[in-house]
Amino acid sequence: MNSHKKKKNFLQTIDNEFETFQLCAMDYKVNERKRSLCLECGNQIRYGRTDKKFCCEDCRTRHHNNMAKAGRAFRNKVIGILNRNYEILDSLLEKGMDSAELVDIEMMGFVPGMSTSCRRSGKHNVFTCYDIKYILTRTKIFSIMKINNLSVNLRIGTELKDQ
Ligand SMILES: [Zn+2]
């Protein structure tokens, strides 16, 4: 490559970089404009600091209340799923069953991804749903049993360093 060509390539690179920079700057401006809209009502924020998120105190309060409500709704949904999982596991135990095909209990509404604890034991993953423990593989659930000593179980995951 001769020096003229090298210089041309170099200038091209600079050009490209400048173009990228301009695009980023445009993006930034668009984002800035977005940021100056109230997160709650969507109205333009007319005064105050540029990083202000709400147009007024009412919107701030309403937004935080809505977020808290959404958080509670999510936690309640998780608790609902855990309770249904528990009822399914409990109904199996009542029938004297300690194992099942995963597909069968999924049909009953069991959600494998939801448990109250999970630990590795040997080559298995041991899960609990409140006071019922079980081993889960990709296709099966087995060794379903009630945990007898609940006070011991509640210490799992809590490192009592002083003892
Ligand atoms: Zn607002």
C-alpha cells in the first residue's frame, strides 16, 4: 500500500468514526428528550433538574405506589404458584405416591421452576416446596417426602457463623 492510499484509508476511518460519533450524539439527544418526560403521566417536564423523572409530587407518589403494587402482585403470583405446586405434591403423597412423570404433574399445573429452596446433593438437585422435598430431573420427580424437622430445615441457607 502506498502512502497516499494509506492516508486515504486513514481519513476514511476518521470519517466513519466521526459519523458514528454523530449518530451516538443524536441518540443521546433523543434519549435526553425521552428522559425529560414524566415517567408517570408522560407529560414534558418543564422545570427543575435535567435528570428529573416526574412532573410533580403527585406523579412521583403515584408512580412509586404503582411500582409497589406491581411488586406485590408479582410476589402474590409466585406464592400462588408455590401453593398450587404444594397442593399437587401433597395430593401425590396422600395417594401414597412418591414419584411421578414430570409431564403428568405439569398437566395438573405443577411449575418445575418454582421452589422454596434448591441444593445439589450428590448427582441430584434436591428441591423443597415449603415442608415437602423432592428430586427433580428433566423428565421425573421422585423421592417426594415431607420434611419432619422443620426447624432444622429453616436454617438451610442461613450461615450461623457464631456457632
Ligand atoms: Zn407527571
